[in-house]
Amino acid sequence: MTFRTHQIGAFAALLTIVIYQNVGGVSTATAITTLIANVIGALLPDMDQVSNRLWDLLPIGHLFGRVFGKLFLGHRSLSHSLLGIFLVYKGAMWLIPKLLNSNFVNVESVVWGLLIGYGSHLLLDGLTEEGLPLLFPVGWKFGFPPWKKLRIHTGRWVENWLIFPLLVIYAIGMSVWKIIF
């Protein structure tokens, strides 16, 4: 999937959980920080690629992208696995409380926002032909549906004209539904 599909997918997932869990009383600082963490989480699994949008935010990001690509043994390896999710969770639980002031921002919400974005990225990538190495380092790839021929090709018409617009419509619909009800 492309970065924009991952971003709207992460937002839609976060919005769904916020609405169904009836999350309320969140400070503006927490809401904004959680939304930023959600977008970062949506792009984080692709940190093994030089072209990742996260690297564009750093002055020497392309250098970091090359290094991370080698550390993760190429695209869709460790960062697209259950082990990767666990490592990101542990890393976020260690790092985020050190970066944020818990008097102003609910750190737990921010960690959850990041993980929801990360998880939505993996779910969306599971729809692609390449699938996911969920049991990395075991080489098996998983996808939805299980038959590779029924999965989509990244950046082609199914993603651009079906999945992306449906995610946008869903996110807008959920937002309107929350406002009305």
C-alpha cells in the first residue's frame, strides 16, 4: 500500500476505536499527540525503505533509511512481523514516557495511537500480493485472502480507486456519525 492509504487507514482505525470505546475527556494535547503517533505508527513498518516518508522529516533521513534497510534485512521482514510489533511496543513503552510530560499528555493513549497505526499498516499490507512474514524469521508469508492471486498490487487501481476512497468515506462517515450521535 502507498503511504497515503496507510495514513487514512490508521486514522480510520483510530477513529473507530475511539468511537466504539467511547473515549472522552481527552485533553487537546493528548488528542493531537495521539494523532501524530498514529500517523507515525502507520509509516513505521516501512522504515526499512529509503523512500519512507518518515525519513523525509530528518535532515539525513535517506542515510538512516539505507542503514535501517540493511538492519531489517530488506523490506517486509522484521518490521512486518509479530516480533516487530512486540519490539515496537516495548520500544514505545520505554521511549514515549521519556519524550512526553505525563502531566499534560496521556502517555498510554499515545502508545495506543502508535500501535493502532502500526497494526493498521500490517492489516492493509496483508491485502497485497506480497503478504506478510508474520512469523519472521520463518519465511512463511500470510495474506488476506489466503490466495495470492486474489490480493491487490500496491499503487494500482484497486488501491487508488477502491480501497483509498472507501477508507476516506468510512472516516468521514464515522466522524459525522460521532458528531450526530
